[in-house]
Amino acid sequence: MRRFLLGIFLCMGIFMHAQYGKNCEIRQIKINFFNPGLEYEMGLGVNSTLDLRVAWQVALEPVSSKPIENLDFFPAITAQYRFYHNFDGRYHRRRSIYGNSGNYVAPTVAIFSPGNRVVEGQLVEGVHGYGGLVYGIQRSFNSGLSFSIDAGAGYYVGPFKGAIHPVVNLSIGWIISEKRWCVGL
């Protein structure tokens, strides 16, 4: 698993050496209301960004025998390398790409630190996390409102037997700080 995650990050380096922020915002900071926390998105290339989120996040309980049915709030750190594939099309159709409004594909990793807890009568200690791939959309408006949703699959690891489960992230919030470089409307 560690080699897989290392391979993903090394491959991301190939894309990061490209031109600097033509279509993407150079940086923006958002307050997330759905999963309370902060999100920082930084432009890395023409159509790519690095998105870092620190929040109390809704997540499945991977230790449970039915993890998809057991959701809980956990403190989490999430990182995504987003490649926005439709900026040019949106721009030519005169649709806004402000605030990185577009559709993206992203390798994603998350680390959850829930502390000690009892799941199905068993004491569980330590952190857990996942690494996977998601497809998502993000829309930002001139008022500062921003939302994104992405879904995919991830390999969960931790103090339990690793398995592949769905990954869904929802972010609804407000852009509080930005550095514009976007050529869009």
C-alpha cells in the first residue's frame, strides 16, 4: 500500500512541472460548513491544483462489519491533486471558471484520527486512512459561495484488515481569501 501511494505521488510530480497557473486560481482558502473545517487550494499547473482539507469529516466506520451503513464524524486531513479537464470547454462556452469551477479527476488520500472507540463491542485504537481515486465537480460563485462533490473508491488501511470501499466528499462553504490568476469569466 505504501508503494502504491508513493507511486501516485511520484506520478503527480510529472504534472506539477508544467506551466504555472493559467486557468487555476493561484490560491484560495475556504471555510467548510458541511464538514466543519478549513480548505486550502493551490494552483500547481495550467489545469491542476493541490487541495488540502483539515476538518471534522463524515466518514464510514471501516472497522464495522457493515462499514457503509455506519457513518460517524472523525477529525481528518485530506489531500487531493485535482486535474480539471474541462476548463477550456467551459471558457469557450462562456461559462465561469472562477474559483476553479470545473470537473476534475483526483488521486486522494485521507488520514482520520478518531481516538479510542468501541465498535461492535471491540476496542479500536489508532488512526486509519485511505488512498484512492475520485471524480468530482466544483462550482464557485462571485458571492464567495463554493461547493464541491466527488466520489470514487479508496483502499482503507488501519487497525483492521484493509479493504476497498467507496469514497464520497462533500464540501459546502465560503471562499474567505483568494489570489486570482484565473482567465475565466
